[in-house]
Amino acid sequence: MLNIKDLHASIGEKEILKGINLQVKPGEIHAIMGPNGSGKSTLSSVLAGRDTYTVTSGEIEFEGKNILELSPEERSIAGIFLGFQYPIEIPGVTNVNFMRTAVNEHRKAKGLEPLNAAAFLKIMREKMEVVEMNPSFSSRGVNVGFSGGEKKRNEIFQMAMLEPKLAILDETDSGLDVDALRIVATGVNKLKRPDNATIVITHYQRLLDYIVPDIVHILYNGQIIKTAGKELALEVEKRGYDWLING
Amino acid sequence: MTENNYIYAPSEHPADKFRCKVPMKGTRQLFVIDGGVQGTAAPLSIKFDEGNCSDEILQVIGVRTSSGPKELSSESSFSFGQNSQGRLILCSHTFAEDPFITKEKIKISLAPNSSVDIVLMQNEHNDAEHISEFEIDIQRDASLRMVFLTLHGGKISNNIKVNLNGENASCDLNGLYIVDGKQQVRNLVSMNHKDPHCYSSQLFKGILDDASVASFSGLIHVWPDAQKTQAYQENHNLLLTKEAKVYSEPQLEIYADDVKCSHGATNGRLDENELFYLRSRGIPKKEAQLLQQQAFAYAVLDKISSEELKERMVSLTEQRLRGEFSKCKNCCKNCC
């Protein structure tokens, strides 16, 4: 599904990703762990098409097609979803308007008619239940005045609405208390299907107790320095990253 | 309302007279054609009687036509009696492509304990110049909320002078201006706090495209006796191009020592983080930018108290931001 080959990316003059190789198959859950500044968030932004980063070499293939030239919206339509570490507040744009616009753009790309208001609200309510979100949030400005937990739930809600093939969840656990973490993780697990895949980016093992990965990668200094099964996450939890970096 | 001073739009419209084809529910229309009231050609003077609390909205539609002079000066007045409540929609349109210059003086006076809500919509063509001088007098315990929507026009200037004359007088002034091409908009506000315990707020927001120019100059003047004044002012501008220019000039002159006053001004571009967030959900760049602009405008539109009118204005604003000429749904624009 996703095939990253020797990906290099920089911001300004500074190279952050220094040759990433990663393959993700349908049905898999990958975890990418690594200390601060290792390039985890850069990798997720580059996958989603953020133009503040320049890809200097390498390839990203998604379902057999090179996506490097695609805009963020084209990547979304293609089935890539980024759950933001810091979801953006957009005062004045209501959640419902935001999602209706997004869902209808996805439908348009598939040659479907836009959903009418009633049909849309019905789907929206169903999907809000996935993350136990209060329906009153739909009429509020996107993420405006939301707590950390509510913002992350809103990310997973959006993911539920857009039904991506590949979801990249960037530090979805940061700023969450145990209850919010459970709700968010349950949401992600409910959305799991044999034909979609998830990349979970995280600092800590904690989230991986709830979302169990098939494969764990350690990212350090812009490269993946180790790949193993889920036991690797437990080992990192016990021993930290030093033994990997210096070993 | 005093009948003598109030000419209703007749229920039967002669074919040659202007009327609104898509009037809002609960409104009455009154047309001012080239400076004179339709039917009498007299200057417009509206009085709301003491204690009059009608829910009806009076819509005054000012129209410039090709039969009027190129340059026109007119005066109109609105006075609201003690304990009255009034709601007005004031529209100015041009229905010919001729170059027009319209100079208007508008007096608005609020007697004690009256409460008034005014939405003003300026929607003219690129060759129209419209200079409006508002002289607003608000007495004890009276309150005014006004929303200026400057949607289209070659050169529009609003000179708004407000006197808060009497304790607990309050004035909430809001403005949204959307300019593109070579359009120019100027808002000049002078908010005079003459008595204690008065409240005022100003929120003016502008969206500037192409080589348009806008300016906002807002004075808050607190007189020595006006203790416990609360006065706030904000002006925010969104510049969509490098060629667009905005001048924002807040001024505070405070001669009392126990007051709460603040002002803030920002001039900026569309937020890149917001834009990426919207696009990452599949919304094309153009639509995402439009959503951002609508969101920016909404804070002002949200001040419109009538839900139906707000909805209409939100939709007109959207059309305007999409680069279409704004007109109400199903309106043929020629008002006849």
C-alpha cells in the first residue's frame, strides 16, 4: 500500500529525513517511535503533502503511484489521512460545515452526488458515537475551545467520516488522560479493517497497549534504525532509546 | 410610527415603480430613488413614536438610477422616541452602470431608553462613489447596534460620528468590507463618550483582494466627566495579495481616569496552518481559502440579530467572495 524508498526531506537548508525506507501493507498497524527531534512529525507532514518541507530525493508510492507531486487535498482524496499532533483551531468554520465540505469533495472525486443535509447529519451522528463525542460539538468552530482530549477525538471523528485507506496518527496520545486515550484508541480500533492500514507515531509505549502494532520502527536522526515486532516497544519503554542509538 | 413621516411601500405595485421581489418576512420596504422617497420625492425622515415597539423591520432601499443626476447630495433622518424599539435595514444600490457620486447625510437620534438595531448594506457598482456621513446621537439608557456591510462599490466612505450623551448609553458598531479590483473603502469612526457609565465597541474587519485599498480610522474620545467608560475597538484586515493596501489607525484620547478602554489592529494573510489542515481533509485550496475568508467575516455577520437576514448576508458574502455579483436569492436586481 505504502512504499517509501530512500526518502530525504529538508526544511530550508536543514536536512531532517535522511533516507527513510518503509513498507506498509493493507491490514497492518505500524508504530513509529523515536526521541524528540528524530523526524517523526516531519515524516507525517511530508506524507500528507505539507509544502514547508522539500523532498530532495527518494520516492513515496501509495497504491503503486508516486504521490510526491500530489497536493494535500489530492492525497486526502487518494485515501491518506493525517491525524494532527496539534489540531488547528479555525474560528468561524463550524465542524459540520468543515466535514460536509470535505466529505462532499471526497464524494465528488468518486463521482457521487453530494449528501443532503439530513443524510449527512445522520452519518455525522453515527461517526461521533465512535469517539463518544457530544453532538453539540458539530455546530462549534473547528477545535475552538476544545480541550486536548476533545481535539484528538475530533481527529478520529474526521478519520471516521473520511474512511481513509492509510491513517497516520501523529502523537495522538500527547496531552491525553487515560480515559481520553482509551476512547481515542477504541475509536481507532473500531475503524480498523483488513483493507486499511495505520501508522501510529508516538513517544511512549502507553498508546500501544491500546492500539497493538504489528511492526515497530525506531526513528532516529532522520533514519529508521531498527524495525521489529511489538516487543520492541516494550523494550524501549524499559531501556529508553540509548541502547539503540549507541548500540 | 408616525404615519405622516412614514410612507409604506404600497401593497399594489404599479408596473413602473420599484419594489423588492424577494422581501424578507416581517419587513416593510420603502424606496428612496435618486435621493427622494418613491411617491413623494421628499427627503427621508422617519420617526418612531415614544414607546413604539413593533417587531417589524423597516427596510429602506436607496437606489441610484440613470435618470438621476450624476452627482447627488441628500439628507435623511431617523429618530427614535423614548422607550421605543426599532429595527432597520438600509440598503444602497446602483441600477445603472453610469458613474455616480452620492453624498449623504444621515442623522440618527435615540431618545432615552430606546433600543435600535440597524444593518446597512452597501452594494454598488465599480463606478459608484458614495460618501456617507452619519451623525448619531444616543441618549441615556439607549442602545444602538449597527452593522455596516460594504460588499461592493468603487469608492465608499463612511464617516461615522457617535455621541454618547447620557449615562448608560451604549453603541455597538460593526463593519465588514470586502474589496477587490481597484475598489476603495474608508471607515472613519469617532466615538465620543461624554457621560459616565457608557459602553461602546467597534469591530471592523476587511478582506482585500487585487489592488484594492481600505482604511480604518477609529477614534475613541473619552471626555473628562465620562468615568466608568468602557470602550473597545478592533480592526482586522486580511490581505489576499501583495498589491492590496490597508491603513489602520486607532486613536484613543482619554481624559478621564477610571475607564476601561482597549484597541487592537491586525493586518495579515490567510493562516497557512489552517489552510494545510483544511486541505489535508480533501478540501481544494480555493475552497479552503474561501472557508477561511468566510470564517474571518463571520464575527461581523454574527452581529446581525435577525437570523433570516444573517443567513442572507452570509450567503451574499459567500457569493461576493467567490467573485460573483452579490444579490439575494432569486432577485433579478432591477427591483421592478
